[in-house]
Amino acid sequence: MTDGASQGLFVIVAVVIFGIFVLIAYILFRETLQPKLAGIFKNATDTAEASLNYKSTPAG
């Protein structure tokens, strides 16, 4: 294998291992994370909605 192929394989393995870690953490802490994640997404959608509905007054 060339250095590029070996590096690409390393990246793929690292991403898979990180994904497994995140999945296990989510399964273990799902009950704790759910309200916090809901609050984060609600805040983000409220902020985005306010940003889209913002009416700027023309300078003058």
C-alpha cells in the first residue's frame, strides 16, 4: 500500500471508531441529553426564525 492509501485507511478507521464511541455515549446518556438537546435545537430554531423575520428599517 502507498502512503496515501494507508493514510486514507487510517482516517476511515478513526472515523468509524469515533462513530462507535459517539453511538455508545448517546445510548448511555440518552435520557440526560434529550432535554438539553431539545433546548439547544429550540433555541437555534427560535433564533433562526427571529433572524428571518427581522425587518430592517431603511436608513434615512
